Amino acid sequence: MVAAQDISHSQRIGTPADRRARITGVVLIGLALFVAGVFSIGVTGDATFRLSRPNDVWAIPNLVLPAAPFNYIIAAVLAFLGARQFLRGGGRWTTLSLGIGLALAVAAFLVWATAGKAFSLTGMLQATMVRAVPLVLGAITGMMCERVGVVNIAIEGMLLAGAFTGALMGSLLGGVGGLIAAIGIGGLFGFILAALVVTYRMDQIIAGVVINLFVLGLTSYVSSQVFAEHRFLNNAPVFRAYKVPILGDIPVIGPMFFNQNLFVYGALVMVGVATYYLFYTRMGLRARSVGEHPRAADTLGINVYRTRYINVTVAGMIAGFGGAWFTLGSVGRFDENMTGGRGFIALAAMLFGRYHPVGALMAALVFGFADSMQQKLALLQTPIPSEFLSMAPYIATIIVVAGVVGRTRTPAAGGKPYIKE
């Protein structure tokens, strides 16, 4: 009788997938009402998105959208997706519907903000790629570590160390010297993390927090005490953009991917290299086996300790390269805590990308879009306070991790020390 009551209770409340589908449906319907009530009623004029720049070789016409009718259509689509999820949802369609709904809501917001004005969509996409650089490199850093069973919470500290070293050594040795030094200091902190968690079996979360706090304290002290007095130590050159012939002239896509500086090209190359290494090489297979079942890998003759040391150290070098973007690829100087939590957003991008470099790139572009949007929309003088616009990347992180990612399978040995018998 108890079993029958349990079955009846489960039928009433439904499975976890059914409950998630209903919640998603309610969220989408709420978005539909919000878009119709806030972004549509009383909105006049057309939203003009410029797809070309004055000096583009191949110019294409502007995208002009009637603001209110377009947003009413988006509201109708959101309502349809929400009703379908509430009544018939379940399975993978739930995550896809939520992702589509959030994208449509963002599109409605852009149309509302641009109503009666003109906005360079090409410039925003170009800024999106630039803003995604430290995120995708940080995500690959975390991925390289987690694939061998090491949880890297120290990405923030490694990025900050790379930014600081890039500024200091770049001021003394030039851009190339600063970049090499930033990569080296990132590798050093990667080696330190490996020593703490592999050799001394320190708790991996605590080890990462220790590195973050140490780097933050050290760089903050030097920035306030040394750089304030000796400004020539904080005046590094910036790597300029290089336009790839022909490819850089492609409308929209060209400026985004093929008219960038060294760090953007390096990030794209790193995505390809990491994908090939992890999934198409023998060393990558060994690394993934260490992250899944280190004892079985050890039985087959794979040196678990050495594999973890190598991967975590190389991951630190990637983070150092990503950290140098903040100084050598952006402003040419170091400011206290200038990474602004990008290392933690990179962890979210890693989860969103399901521990795959290409997925991490897509996730980094989502976060980079939110980051660039808050800067570009400030130029449109929207009635939204600038403080709320500055929250956009972090709000996007919460929404994506809580609603879109769902359940992500982590490496089985992640966070667990290995003791060789």
C-alpha cells in the first residue's frame, strides 16, 4: 500500500524533468509578458543595426526593424515556447527552448534600446570576440586541469598574475618580453598548484583559494605602493590589431574574427590545439583516462603524477597568456584586481561548454556578448542605470549555469587525490 501511495504521489508531482519543463514554461511565459509589456508598448520608431563600417570593402545594407511589431512577434514566440514546455515539455527540448527564449529576449532588449537610433552591430560583435578571449583561455585552463582530475579554482589568480607580469615586464622588456614572462609566471603558478594537490595532496579548492588570495594581495600591494611612485614600470606597449587579407573584408564575420590582435588569434588557435590534443592524440587519451580512473591508468603504465603535473603546468601557461590580454592586449597598464572575476566566469564557460574547447568558445562568446553589450548600450543612453548594465556579464553567468547548463557530467576522479599503492 505504501508503494502504491508513492506511485500516486510521483504521478501527481511528476518527474524532475517534468517539473523542470513546467518551470521553464512559466519562465518563458513570464518573459513573453515582460517583452510585450515593457519592450513593446509605447515603443516607436525603427531600430537600425549597421552591418558595415564606412571603410569596409564589401558593404551591406543596414538591418532596419520596426521596434514595436518586431518585439510583439518575439513575445508571441516566447509565449508559444512557454506554453509548449508547460503542457508537453521534457527531455532536451527544455534546455533548447530556454536557450532560444533567452536569445529572443536579448534580441528584444537590443531592439527596444535601439528604437529610433542606429547601432553598430558589427562593432559589438567585434568587441564580443575581444571580451571572450580571457574567458575562453580561462575555460581551457580549467578544462586541461579537470580532464586529469584536478579542480582549478585558481584561474582567477593565474589570470591576474599574467596581467600583472605582462604589464611589469612589458614595460621593461617590450611587448614580446612581457608576453613570455606572463606565460612563464602562469606556468609557475600551475606548477605550484600541481605540487600542492598532487604531491602534498592538499584540498584542491583550498589550494586554489590560497593562490587567488596570494596573487590578489601581492599585486594590490605592488600596484598601490610601487606603480604609484614608479609609473614607468606600468606603461607597457599594446599589441595592435592585424587584419588578415581578404578574410578581414568579409562583412560582419571579418572584423569579428580576422581583424584582431595576437590574443584573439592565439585563443582561436588554442581552441583547435586543445581539441586535437584532448580527443585525437594518445597523450590526450591518457590525460582523460587519468581524470576518469587514475588507478586503472596506473595499472596500464601511465604515470598519473607526471600526467597531472604536465597538464596543470601547461594550463597555467595558457592562463598566463590569457591574463596578459588585460594589459598587453587591451590598456597597456595594470590596475588593482583588473580581472574582475573573469576567472570564475571562465569556470562557468567550461561547464556550459561541457568540458570541450569548442563548447567553451561558444560559451565565452555568450558571456563576451553580455560584457560588450553593457558597454555599447551605455552609448545609446538607455534609461537603465549604468550599475545594472555592469551586472550583465554576471547575471548572464547565473542564468546560464542555473538554467541552461542543466546536469553536466564531470570527470569521475575530479577533485580526488591519487595515492599510488
